[in-house]
Amino acid sequence: MPFHIKMGLTVVVGLAALAGWFFMGSLGQTGPQYALLFLGPFTMGSLWIFPEVMRSKADNKPVGRDAAGRAQ
């Protein structure tokens, strides 16, 4: 994934987690607020740590079916 897209997603996720933190706080929901405290940074970190799935052209080959509709 290109750097600018990954950075943009990180910023959007961070802003959404921050907005959710304040929204849950305004409702008096402390449990979901603490969940956001963990899940927001975890999601932002996972964008950078885990690699993007890359597929080759061989992966896009359609699977043949028999007369009963089962994959061969």
C-alpha cells in the first residue's frame, strides 16, 4: 500500500477513535471508552506492522466445477 494512503488511513482511524472517545465520554460510557483507548492505537499500529496481501495471476484462475457443482 502506498505510504500516503497508509498515513491517511492512520490519521482517519486516529481521529475516529478520538471522536469515539469523546462521544462515549459524553454519554457516560466508560467501558467502551477504555475499549477505544486500546483498539484505536492497536488498529493504527496494525496498519503498519502487518503486510498487505499480494496475489499473483495464478491465484485469479477460476476453479473448475464438476456436474454436481463441486470444485475440482
